[in-house]
Amino acid sequence: MEVIERTKEMLEAEIKQLTNQLRKTNRKIERLERDRRIMAVLFDQSAKLRNINDAEVKRQSFYNTILLENSPDIFFLLNTELVVRMVTDQFYKISNLNIQVVDLPIRTALCSVLSNELITNLEKHCREVMSSSQTQSFIEHVDTSTSLNRIFEISISPARSKADNQILGVILVFRDITDLVKAKERAEEADQAKSNFLANMSHEIRTPMNAIIGMSEFILRDAPDSIVREHASQIKTASHSLLSIINDILDFSKIEADRFELNQDKFSLSSVLYNVVAIATARMQDKDLKFELNIDPSIPYTLIGDERRLQQVIINLINNAIKFTPHGSVTLHIWPEILSDNKLHLHCSVSDTGIGIKEEDRSQLFQSFVRVDTTRNRSIEGTGLGLAICQRLVKRMNGKITFYSVYGLGTTFTFYIECSYSGKETLGVIDSKDLRNESQSFEPTFSAPNLNILVVDDNTVNLKVAQGIFKSYSNNIALATSGIEAIELAEKKTFDIIFMDHMMPIMDGEEAMQHIRQLPQYAETPIVVLTANTISGARDSYLSMGFSDFLPKPIDLKQADAILAKFTPVEFKQDFANNGSFVPNPIDQEILEQVAAEGKEKLLLLPKLVEQKDIKNYTIQVHALKSVAALIGRKSLSEHALAHEKAGKAKNLRYIEKDLDSLLYEYRALLEELATKTKVYVSEPESEPQVNLQKLSEDQFAEIITRFEGALEDFDLDLLTEFINETKHYQLNPTQLNILSSMQAAAAAFDYDKLNELIVLLKSKKGE
Amino acid sequence: MAAKTVYTEEIDDLELAAAELHAKLKDFHIMKNTLGIVFCDVETDEIALVEELHKYYDFPIIGATTVAMITTEDGYKDTGISLMVLTCNYGEFCADVTEELTAENAQEEITKTYNKIKTSMNTPEKLALVYAPQMTHLTGDSIVNYLTAINPDVHLFGGIASDSFDLTSNRIFYNDISSRSRIIIVLIGGNIHPVFQQQYSIIDDKGVMSEVTKSEENVVYEVTGGKLLDVLNLKGMGIAKADAYIEFVGSVFEANIKVDNGEYISVMRDLRSVNVEDGSAVFLGNVPVGSKMRLCMLNKENITNSVKGAFKDVIAQIKDHPDYKYTTFLCTSCAGRFLNLATEPDAEGKACQELLPEGMTICAMYSYGEICPTYTPTGQCYNVFHNKTFTLVAF
């Protein structure tokens, strides 16, 4: 039994093992069957997809053919031997060839179309493309069968096998870009015209802007009412912003029009840093920002280059950094890379902890008139020109500007420029605190009580302003209102420095300077030109005339200080004698009185000059009137005078004659207003002798009134103006004359109601 | 935490299978809290297997059937049983299984089970493992959505059990319960820092995307251009059989699905079946209206690269936690991917073995749907149900 049991157990175990083996074998068979089935499906599906792909390939091939054959461009496919393998129909259309060029060498295919020289050149480029694998393109003028001198862009690129990337030949594309080139030229011309217009406009806008800024400063200083001061402060801030925008546009226009030259003068980086720190500090006043300087002390002390342009780039980048950094810090880092004994790369970086630049905005950062992330930066003002200007300036200075930014964390702009340097002296350690302390107030850097200064300007208001500025340095200031007077003064007394207005009547500043230079004691005396002409290159032009330097109007205190510091002999200089704060002599009561008093004469002089047809002096007078009016904030009068100045320059006497009364009317209104403030009354034209004029009878007066009324009824203002001018040839009393002047102004303004009132008024004044 | 994966080829003699697995775990120290995860051939009697294993161990055992598996030492295997043992003293592995789920009770039952497990835990859950059978009345997306709704901060990982491609015999099991309509949830708490990655591999043929204009969960009726089947027919991809999973195993639909922050994430969708009458198609995952989808071929050549990519990314993430010792890789890969490997079915397994960092263990199953978190282009993390994707978690 035991044996049977054991045998049974063994058999059962064997059966179990066999059963398991059978299961495993069956399972393997089933899996193989499953896998076979799946492989069949996969094969079937990939066949289907292959069919779809083949259909797609055929469709694409069809589309490719349509695309190539309908393209206005000519396509050639050449093999490595430069034999034509394919060419599009456009070639036959343009060349008018009847023979097939496929399988012909490109030289043969093109011999009747292109010059031998051009074909040789093409072949050379094709071989270069095959050996370098780099696409080449160039532009050629070609005479086609249908028109002469067409301009083609010829592009040659390698033709590669998709399978193994091997170069099989080249693809030659001829694109007719004649129209494009012409359009580009037209666009460039238009762009040039735009740049010129912008430059001119910006220049014209600067003058009244300076007056607005100046006057707001005076209000800030003089007005006791805090609200008025607040408003003036806002005007000043806004005006500065506007001026900065205008300056950007002006500058960019000049750069675009390539109307600027880089100076190659000696300068020290410390003076650049002085200004940079002053401006940065002022800009950061209302912000929770720290300004840090990291200046490499090994930078050579004497650099040679364009100090102003370098400063402009740095300030622009710093201004941007401040604008876009709500808190944290702005860091300026400057270091040299010495290239040779006299050349270096000056590297600067401006880093901020600001809002950073979005990835998608980065590509347009240096484009002109583009402001990035406008949604977020709407409150931040600007033209979008700053970086475009920086990039162009840096490029002109043989440098490069780059940036690195992490959106939300900050931005670093880095640039370098090529500079020359001289000497072995280095800049040494620069502490931003020192620079900041220096730049906090406008105080003269020295005084020279015994310095003899002569200021020459036909505009007495300007003279007052200059006097106010220079008296902080010296007590010996002489003033001259003309070139001749200046020469007379210079003959009598030796001046150490002369400031000379350029544009003056009778004898202009240049002529006066040359006369003075003839005097033995003035051969080396600094004569500095005063001018509102700040166009790039103006300084060089004045220096070439013989002026020692150039001080732009309105006079900037720091620039004046720098000029005086430059030309004041050491023995005259003293440390601060001036204990009070340094402010220019205000345009105060005294100046207004001067304007009023000068106006009295000018009001008579202007019509006289017109009558004498002395356009030259008339232009000089209205030029001065324009400045005076701007200086005291009379924009409208200033613009009116500017229009006359322009007319004078254009010798447009007709305009001047027609509009003179209107200008005088406006000028008179100003003077009358000033009279109430200054007690200098405008004298009535009674001083003008009318002895030779015919007296008006009552009938004549009545007739004149009737003619006025008739002309007015017909709305014929030309006729009315004619009648007014005729009436002035009679002897009239001042009141009547005033009314007539007012009528002329009202006619010029098409103010029919006012004219009606004035005629009624004149009627009532007949017996006076 | 410690983990070890062992494997036996034996699926017929389960006493022998359990003995072999036990022998391979001989030197492995079992700690206070332990969980066993079994992936086994669909022909395995899983209840008998668990019974045999429980003769050696008293920890809970969860599992799912699979068409193939990958283990640390044996790599890819298309049959057999793998057992991964997770053990620790200070963490927790708490598992349970839901009641039978219907479309109607699914959310309630899943929530109930989840909360029940959570109540039994002493620490907050950091990761939830989810294994489910392939059900026609409940999609993987629904399971993911219901679980995410309970605790959106918990990452989900897991997959859908697979079988021999009949799609009807796959099942999950928890101790002595085996089911085709329940799901297993494991909540893991304690000091773990799970890191994830998922990658798919398609041929980017830049085909035209069609917008889904009419769909309900995983049934797509219409896309731009008409009924889905009509559009496929036009493309030359007409389907004759209702049961289309195998017919389309070599291809996949890429779907760009909008998530609730407005961004799109790209997921793969497998075609399961079609309804020739109404021109609709049933997918293994949801395709909402507004999604953009296109038919792509699986990129067979690049499948192993996608495994490598996922591994490299997870390993890089591991380096961000230098103070935490990672021991375990769990992986779910798509059954369709391994079918496409054809003559080289062990390619993914080899890649896993090659890239597995020393001292770590891995256990993978091939599934009918993968559950793994995914990041949107701006880095927002969402729990997502995938198809035809290789997914990986390390903890």
C-alpha cells in the first residue's frame, strides 16, 4: 500500500508538472498567435499610413510645382558640375529664350542673357556655396529682354539630399527687386524728409520750451502762494520731460540723418561722472533707490573722445534703469580694457533691480519709436528713442551694446566704446559721495572778483540775465548792446573774457570778435560766443570762426561755470567768496522794466524799418523780440515774431507788411500790460510826428466810416484793411490810431464782431 | 523607507511561486508599516497567490493584472509575477478598495473609501497610488477627477490594469478581493518627497489639428470637418471593426486639452472602439469639447529615448532633495507602447535597468491608461490620465 501511495503521489506530481508544462506551452502558443495577429494589424496600419503619407507627398509635390511655376522668381537647380537640372518657366518668360536649357551648363544656359563677367562671377559663387555650405546672396543689375537695368537679388544656396544631407548641387534664385529698391529709395527719401522735419520742428520748439522752463523757475522762486508754486513746479517738471523728449527726437533725427560728428577732445571721466551722479541723484529723489558706483581706478585720467556722447549714453541707460526700477539699486560699473599704448575699450554697465524685460520684448528693444511692454509701462513717459540713440552712438564710437535681463528681477545693459588715451596718470579711486556732494547745488566752483568780463548782446533782457549770472563771480562786469559799442569798450579797457552774442544788428558777433581780435591786447583773450544755435557741429563752426568757446542760450549755470573756470587765469581765482546760494539774477521787476522800456522804442522802430524796406535789420529786431517774448513767457508773441523772422529771412516783405499791424497790436498789448506792472508806459505814437499829414474833415471821416461799414457788410477784409491803411495817411489822434491798429489786428483774426465794435467806437471818437 | 522588488516566472504553481518570492526576500528586513504591490499575468489566480503569500507575510497586498512587467533584477517580462514590498517604521502605507463602482455611485464610493483610509492615518497623505480595472462605464479621467476633488494637493500615480488585449479580463485585487469594477487606493504619508515625470513618443508630422466640437467624456462624436469617423475615413483611416483598440495600436491621437487655468496640456488618447452608426469613437481617456486633436504615429525608434528622458528628469529632481533618501521607482507604461516595440519588446525594460540609480528598486506594469501628474507650460501641476505614455514616480 505504501508503495502504491508513493507511486500515486509521484504520478500526481508528474501529472501536475506535465499539466503546468502543457499550460505554459499553450500559453506560449497563444501569445505567439496574439503577437502574430498584432504584427499583422500593425503592418496593415503602417501600410495605410504609408499610403496617406504617399498621397500627401504627391499632393505636396503638386503644390510645390504650382508654387515654383507661379513664382515671380526664377529658380535654377544645378548639379555639382553646374549643369542645369531644373529651371522654372519664369526664366523663359523673362529671357525670351526658345531653347530648353535643362542639361546645359549654366554658362551656356545664361550666355545670351547675362554678361560673361557676371556668369563667371555666378559660377565662382556657386562653387563657394558648395564648398562652404553657406548661402550667399548679392545684387546685380541685369538687362532683360523686356526691360533694361532691372535689379536682381541673386541667392545661391546648397541643394542637399534629405536622406544623407549630402550636397547635390546648388539652388539659384533670381528675384527682381527693382520695384522694391525704388520703393526703398523713396521710403528713405521720405524718412530723410521726416528726419529733417523733426529736426527743424524740434529746434523751433526748444526756444519757447526754454522760456517756459525759465519762467516756471522764476515763479517757483518768487511766488508766495504755495498753490501757485505747486503748479509752477508741475509745469517745470512737465516741461523738462517734454524738452527731454524733444531733445531725443532732435538728436535721433540728426543721428538718422547722419548730421553729427563725434568730437575727439581730451576729457576726464571724472567730469562725466560728476554730471551722471548729479542727474541720477536728482532723478532718484522721489524713489526708494540706491545709486552705486563701481569705477575702476586704473582708467587713464586723460581720455580722448566725445565726452558729451559718452555721457549721453550713460545717462540714457541710467535714466531708463531709474524709470523701470521701483526700488532697490542702480549700479554703474566702468572699467578699461587696454588695447595698446594709446587705445582702449571703455566698458560700462548699468545694472538695476527693476522690472526686467519680457522675452518677447527683447528683440524690439533697440528699435526706434518702440516702447516695450506698453500695458505695464503706460505711466512711464518717453519717446522709445533712448536705446535706439544709445545703440547708434555706441556703434559710431566703434563699440557694441548688449543687455541681460531676467523678467521681474532686473536688467544689465553693457556697452563698450573705443577711446584713445594719453599719459600714464590714472583716474584713481572715485567715491560717489564726493561727486554727489559736489552736485547737489548750483554753486560757483570759484570766484574771481577782479576778473573783467564784457557781455555783448543787443537784447538788454539777455544782458541782464548774463549779468546776474556773472556777478556771482566778479564785480567787474561791463555790458554792451552792440558790436560797435563792444569794440569801443574794448579799446578803452582790457577785459579778461568777452561773451559775445552772435546775431546782432549792424555788426554781428563774428565781425565784432574779429575787430576786437585786431586790437593788440586781445589776440589771445577768450571770446566766447553766446548763441541759441545748438545744432551738432555748431561749436566747431564757431571755433573755426575764431571764437574761443561756445555758451548756449539760455545760459546754463554749470556750463557758464565750466567756461569761466576754463578761461579764468589762476591768479584771479579765489575759493568761494560767495556765501549765499548761487542763483542767477532774476528776471524781476528790473528786467520787466527793461523789456517795457525797450518796447517803447521798438514799437516805433519796427514799422520804420519796414517802411524803409530794411529787411535785414527788421529780421534782427524780430529775432530779438522772439527771444524776449519767450523769456517772459509770451509764447504767442514769440511765435508771431518768429513768423516775421522767418519771413524776413525769406525776404517775404509782402507778408511782413500785411501782418505788421497784427504783430504790433500784440506787442503793444504786452507793453500795456507791462506798464501796469513796471510803471513804464507805452508812449502813444504821438511822438511820431504827423505834421506832414492831411487833416480829416468831418465829411471825410463820415465817408471813411461808411466805407468801413460797407466793407464789413460785404465781409471783404482785404478791402477793409486797405481802407484802414489809407486812413492812416491822415492826421489822426492817438486814440483813433489805436483803434485803427486794433481793427487791423481784428481783421487779421477774422473777428467780425470786434471789427463792428471798433467801427462804432471810432465813430464816437470822430471829434477827439 | 525601504523597498525591494522580486519576480517569479511561475504562475501555475502558486505555492511554488510564493515560495520563490519569499526566498528572494530572505534578506529583506520588514519594518512596522509594510505594503505589498503585485503585478501579475492575467492568467494568474491572484486570490490563491495572495493566500500563499499571506502564509509568509501578514502585510496587506494589492495588485493588478498586466500584460507585461519590469523589475529591478529581471528587467522586462511578458509573464510571471512581480512583488514590490514597501516598508518603513515612520511612514504609512494605508490601502483599501472601494465597493463595486457604477457610473452613478463612483464619486461617492471613491470619496468614502479615500476618507476612510485617511481617517486611519496618523500623518497627512503625500501621495496616492491608484489602480483600477479597465471599465466601460467609468473612465480613468473620472477616477482622477473624483480623487483630485477630494484633495487637490495630493499627487496621484497609478494605472489601469491590462490583460492579453481582450480588454475584458483585466482586474485589480486587494488581499482576498479581486474585481473588475472596484479601484484600489493607497495613501502614503510620512517623510516622502515624490517626484514625477511622464513622456510620450510620437512622430511629429505636423498634421492638421481638428477641434473637437461634440463629445461626452471619452466619446468623440464630431470634430471640425464632420463626424470623427467620416474625417478618419477621408484621411484613409477608415475603421471596419467596432473593437478598434488593436486596429489603432500603432497610432495614437494627440489631444491638447484645456485645463482650468486656461492653459493647454498635451495628452495621448488611445482609440478603444467605434460606433459606425453615429460615426463616433470611444477613447481610453476623455476628450472634452474644444480640445484639439490629430492622429499621429507612435515613434517606435524614440520609445526608449522617452524612457531615458523621463528617468533623467526624475533623477535631476531627486538631486533637489539631497537630505532625503529615495529608494523606490514605480512605473506605469502603456501596453500599446510595448506592442509597438515588436521584435524588441524588452527595450523599455533594458533602458530602465540601465538608468536605475544604484540602491534603488523599480517595479513597472504595462497598463491601459497611466495616471501621473503633469505640468502646464507655466509650471502648474495637474493630476492627469494618460494613454501611450511612460510615467514614473520616485519616492
